[in-house]
Amino acid sequence: MSVLEIRLKNPIDFAAIDQFRMELMEAEHFDYLIIDSGAHDFEAVEAIKYFRDQFERLEERLSSFRKVAFVRPTQYRNESTNPDKYDFFDSIEEAKLWFLI
């Protein structure tokens, strides 16, 4: 099982999002992806909007993984529209267990 783990530097600013995008685009031969937002501390509302925009632009790349796990603090509850492919977790360990299902 090959897992790509990308951790966003907090506070999450435009540079951290650009670094995320670059790491994702340069990675090859991974089956699973973990995106860890750390404390989920965005520098500004504009950074959140930019992050969402990048996800939309990266949709084709994200779909190349068997599963994509998002790790965020427990207080940020999210629900996936496609939980068989994309889901949210409280820890990296929990996400890796989901990959085995």
C-alpha cells in the first residue's frame, strides 16, 4: 500500500496551499492520499476560498487515487458526498485503517 501524506503548514496561507498543489502534482505511483490540515488554522478567509478553488482544479488528479483521506481537528465536522472515495478523519492512523477497508 503506497500512501502519499501531505501536511499543510499552519497557519495555512497561499504559499502553503501552493506547496500542497506542487507536492500533489509531482507525486507519482501512490495509491492513497492523506491530506493533513494540522490545526486547520487558515490565515484568512481568502486562503480558505483559494484552497477550495485549488481542490476543484485538482479534481482529476485527486480522482487518480483509490482513496483520499482528509485529516482535520475533531471540532471541524465534515461529511463526504462520496465516502467510499473521500472521507474525513481525526488522525492519520484512523485514515490508514480506512484504506484497508
